[in-house]
Amino acid sequence: MKKVALLALAISFALADFALTPQTYGAYEDFDLICKNTFGQKADVADWQELKKAYEKASDKKAFVEQLGLTQYDASAIITQKGESFFENGDRHYILTYHNHTLPTNYTYLVHDTIDGHLFDLGSWREIDYPVLCQIK
């Protein structure tokens, strides 16, 4: 019983690392400042590489997905990729999108990387209006 309680506690600490802002934002905001103002000084914009590592380490994948708050198909959040906000220094901002293993074929969403066969995709898009996914360290 103690092992189960400790495991649950470890999962909850691992899952507490990411949180969505309650508001949405356009592409040219100071997202690190938004994360800090919303979740405290130890919060920054979540990075795709860190998110992938956290997903791989999560023992309860379903709980991890639910904790991110992106459980509705095609729900998206602002993130970075290797610390960069925009794809190839252009105007396409990196976003994380929940595709539940089914990538739509009828729009121009660029998929740069995927987690678990399109459960989540790293994409980029113009004219965004999404919440920010923050990582609290």
C-alpha cells in the first residue's frame, strides 16, 4: 500500500510541471512573463523537448494527457521548440496540438514532430490565439 501511495505522489509531482494559462494570447506576447505572472517566478513557456521527455517518463500516460488540459480534439497551446518561438525565423509560431492519434488531412498544419503517433503534435501556425502551456520548475 505504501508503494502505491508513493507512486501516486510521484506522478502528481511529475504532472504538476505543466499548466495552461486561463487566457489565450496572440503570437507576439512575452510568454515567459505571462507564465511567471500566472504561475510564479519558476514558470516559463513549455518547450517541446521537455514535454516529450516528461511524456516518455510518465508512468500514467492518460493522467499526463488529462493534466495538460488539452483533451478536446484539435485543442492547441503555445509552446517553444528548442527555445525558439517561431519556425525557421518566420511568422509561424510553434504550437502543441492534441490530435488523439488522428492527424487531420484537410488543412495546412505543419507537423514538425509527434508524440506517440500523433497523440500530440508539434506544429506551427500563423495568427494564433491560444493559451500558453507553461512549465513550472
